[in-house]
Amino acid sequence: MAGDVRIRLLGGFDVAVGDRPVAAGAWRLRKARSLLKVLCLAPGHQMHRERLYDLLWPDLERRAAANNLHQVLYAARRALTGAGAAGDVVVLRDDLVLLGPDGGVAIDVDEFEEAARRASRDGAAAPLAAALALAEPGLLPEDRYEPWAREAADALGARCAAIRWGLAEALRREDRTAEAIEVLRTLLDADPLHEPGSRALMTALAAGGRRREALACTRGCGTRCAATAAPIRTRGRATSTARCWPAPSSSGRRNGPYPGTICRRRRAPSSAGSVRRPRSRHCSGGPGC
């Protein structure tokens, strides 16, 4: 009986069939591994062959790319079946390449996304922190310079930012202000232009009596930060973290799942309508920031 296939993308690529790992040398072709990674990140774990030509062999003519795809499919199936997987785990049907069309494939990014959805519905700090821990190793570090991997990694970063923002809000509700401050610092380290995060950090610092650090967060972070700082300047400290804490919906960050973003073609913004965003600084917590 063929075993279930488990694929890991977070922290590096790894495949096992049941309890038997697929050796790195079993893939024979590097693009066989790339094909599996791309399918793992695609919606429904399937992709049209023409799109695969564009992603994996952008400089080849269609006939040459089609020949390469057939070779890569054979190499991928051979590596998987050699470890005990079913022969139809990767198939080409009606111009679509499918991964696990009949089930039997588990992918860690799907498990992360499901954990993130459950945690977001629950809203408590513990499940949100657990979901973040799943994504902490990062997506496919060995492929960080591949265009398709970069886009997926950026989408994962946006997803984690939304979860981290929710975690900070949950910690604030649970009166765990010191932990919320650390989460907000991490959020702003990754995205210094996250203005709601800057405002929330300012409010949390002020609520903890750290007025100087709170006011330092206003430098360059926008007019809303300045408005949040007004009561801190006049009263010396914020009376409540809930009073000035921005609503989670104001972050403007995408909360949707990130798998599948690699197959979407993005329209380049017109130069006439583009607006340069000012560079912003955020407070690192020190008195000199």
C-alpha cells in the first residue's frame, strides 16, 4: 500500500513518504524539486502547463519547455514512488499539472494557513503565537532568489504581519502589555511603515509609564501618530491602552491566505498614479530612537 506524502517548505524543502524520507539525490533533476515546490504553493495545488513553462523555463521555446516538463514530471514521480508513494501523486491531465489530485499529500504551508485561520477566529493570544511559530523558519530559504519563491515569501510575510498585529491586540486585551510591546517591536522591525503598529506601540509604552520612549515613536510615522501623541504630551501618560489603540481593521494588511499567489499576474502601476511613501522611523524602545 502506498504511503501518504508529507512535504515541508517552511525552513527548507523536505519530502517524506510515510516515515521514509526522499533522499536529496533521488530527484535527479533540480527542476523536479522546483516543480513540486511550485505546485505546493499554487491554488488547489495545480497549475496549467503554460504557466509552468513561464515560471521554470522562461527563456525556452514552447516545444523545448514541454519536453523539459515531461522529463521533470518523470523524475518527480520516480523519486516519490521510489520512497513508496502512489504513481499518480503528480500527474498531467488536460494541460493541468496536479499534485495529489486524489488526496494523500500533506503540506506544511497548508497546515500553517489552517492554524492561522483558526487562531484568527479564536482571537486569543496562545493560538496566534502558535500559528506564528509554525511560519518562523521562513519559506524555502534556499530559493529566496527565485522570482516565484520571492513573491510567495512576501505574501507569507504579509500574512504573518497580520497575525502578529492580531497577537499584539490579544495581548493588550489580556493586560499583557510588556509582551504586546515586544510583539509590536518585531512587527515594526519587519515593516517600519506599519503606522497602526507605531501608534499601538506608542500607546502601550505610554500606558507603562515610558512617556519619553512613547513620544519618540512619533518621529516620521505620520499625522495619526501625532494625534495619538497629543494626550500623552498633555497628560503625561495614556490612561488606557484601549483608548488610543488602533482598530485591527485599520492596518490595511491583507489577511487572506498566501498559497497560490505565485500564479497571479500583477498589473504594474502607472507612473502617473504612483505616490512615493515617505521613509519612516519607528521606535526601537530606546531613549535615543
